Amino acid sequence: MPTATDAVMSLLKSHDPAIADLIAKESERQDTTLELIASENHVSPAVMHAMGTCLTNKYAEGYPPNLPWGGRYYGGCVFHDQIETIARERAKQMFACSFANVQPHSGAQANQAVMHALMEPGDTFASLVLKDGGHLSHGMKLNFSGKFFKPVHYPLHYRKDHPEFERIDYDAVKAVCREHKPKLLMCGYSAYPRTIDFKKFREAADECGAILMADVSHIAGLIVGGAHPSPFPHAHVATTTTHKTLRGPRGGLILSNDEELAKKIDKAVFPGSQGGPLMHVIAAKAVAFAECLKPEFKSYAAQVVKNAAALAAELTKLRYRITSGGTDNHLMLVDLRGRSDALTGSDAERWLEHAAMVCNKNGIPEDPRPPKLTSGIRLGTPAITTRGLREPHMATIASWIDRVLSAGLAGEAELAKVSATVRDEIRALCREFPLTH
Ligand code: DSN
């Protein structure tokens, strides 16, 4: 039976064949590759199609009028008010908190709004050393966060003989806070494989009078699914993307438990940093949030973590070093030097993609190589878990990764031969576990 996607594609094909052709090719690429990028996922057809609706036609600047500071700047928003209210209510329910702003267009915009709401230009904030797992909106000098504010950074444990090697050094977090008295303390990362102790962060924030902001973009789905502790009640405010482990449309979300903060944050999103909300995306967020509130999402989150642990263990058996010795969440950083000093993240990313496994090169803590080269790759299991893969498949994937990287080290001819075989094997697995369109 033709699906809704088939109908959309057939319409597009006659209307704009060039774009339809490229979308069809991308769809085929997703169908036939293993998506190991830790920040990506495959949405349900319902989430996908909520985005392709007439809601895109509407301006709805402002907030639903049921909020004390609500009201819209355009007429005709009656259904948009209801959609946004449903999305906000579901977001609050997911995180068991009192306030949610569903309008940020992305995680970076959510972070920007929180910073504008809670700091003045020039104020100091603290975040993790960026190259050890942070995000560009956590203080990179070319980003708004590094241009308008003053970032100071706390480290991981870097001593190899320390039992917490490559994990957050909570004493150092406190020391940095004592020294710099940041207005905002940030936790939450793009490439940190371990559980975050939000309580310890709150203690550090309270000692210096800072606001604790948790950017849970990567782990949000694990939090909602009960596979990672919640930032609440410890964080004053949490931001997240909605498209990673939450498995929703591309977008952002801001959460808090404090009405005064919530009011400032809403104003900082609109009119502070955004204009019209993307109402078609907000509708898709609402659809995804309803999926996250179903009991099966708990099983999904638990399986993501089990798969990551299994993949890390299998790669370790094959002589790859997993930073910090493993993972508690959905991702791992593979230090390729454990396998061969000659292997770079950039080569590994390219070779694996040729063999139908997509991942990203990633610096490892204290990486001597530059970001365009790196000594590591970041692997994640959210998308392959959505596809239905389980622990036994992780051994197969680890062996595919090793076969391709070993072949790459052996030379171009060997790489071409092995990647062709692996690609065929992966295509067969993808046919067995198809994506739902
Ligand atoms: N680009 C995202 C990631 O891959 O982690 C962060 O926004």
C-alpha cells in the first residue's frame, strides 16, 4: 500500500523533479546505511508529516494567550495557540517541570536565549573545556556565546592513573567557580559518554551564587525514558534539542521550574532572539513528545544504552580504546590510536562512510591532533536502535568497523575490496531492519 511519503514524493516529482530526485537519493542513503552519528535519529512518519503541513503558512509571533505574558501579534492563531499549548504541556510532563518554551529553532538558539535572559554582555559563565566534549554555543570564540560573554572552562580528569580518568573533575568545577564567580554554570555536552551528576553541579553553582544551566541536548531522550538522571530539581534551567535521542523534529526546547526565569526566557526567545515560531515544527514536536510519553519509549531509551555499552565492549575486545573506559549513555568516543598511531578520525570517518557506516571524526580529551583531523571518532546508538538493532548486532557492527579500518590501514586496494563486501552485508541487514516511512 502506498504510504504518505510515497504520495508526497509523487507530488514533488511532478512539481520539482530536481529536488524530488535528491530527496529520493537521500532517502535511499538513509535506508541503506547504518547511522552511527550520536546526535542523529530517524523520526516516525507521523513526526515527519506533521512538519509538511499548512502550519508553515502562518505567522504566530508571541505566545498562546493562556500564558500570563501571552498574546499573539497576528490574527488567525486559534489553532496554533492550541497546538503550542499541547506541545508545552507535553514537554512539561516529559521532564516533570513547570515551564517549557517550545519555540527555539535549534539547541544553539535555545542556549542563546537562555544566555540573553540570564546574563548581561560581558558576564562570565563556566563550561567544560570545549575540545573535551563541549558545544560551540558553550563559549567558542567565534560563537555568540564566546563573543558577547566571557567563558571560563573546567576540565576533565586528565591523569591516566586517576580512577575518574577522562570524567568530569567536580573539584575542579568548584575551584573554577570559586575563582571566577560565573553568573552561569553550564553542564551537558556533545561528546561526553558518562552520567552527569547534576546534584554536584548544583552544589558548585550554589557555592558561588551561579545559575545552573543543563544543556541536555544529547541525553534528553534518555532522561525522558528513565535511562539517565534528570537535571531537575537541581538545574535552574535546562535546554535541549528535540531531534537527537528525543527522536523529534529538528529544533530546540527550554525547560524550568521557576516562573520568574520562565518569563525572562520566553521574552528572550521572542522578541529577544527569534521572530515567528516554526509552527509546523512545533506541531511535530508535540507529536514526538506524545511518542516519548508512551511506555515503549522507556524500552527504547534502555535499549539505546544497552546497545552503546555492547558496542563499546566489542570495540574494546578489538583493541580500540574507548575514552573513560566505556559509556553510560548513548555515545562513545573511540581513541583510534589504541588500534594504530597512524589512524586519524578523518580517515576513519571517510573509510567507514564508504562502507555504509556514517559517523563523525571527533577530538578525544587532550587530543594532540587538530579538529579537522582528530585521533578519534564519536559513535552513537540512537538511530540504529530506532531501526531495531539489539546487542548481538553490536558485535557485528564492531567487526565491520574493524575490518574496514584495518583494510584502510593496509592500503587503497584492500579498502576498496573490503568496503564493497561490508557494504553488501550492511545493505542486507538494513533490508532486514527497514526504516518506517
Ligand atoms: N552538532 C551536534 C552534535 O553532533 O553533537 C551538536 O549540536
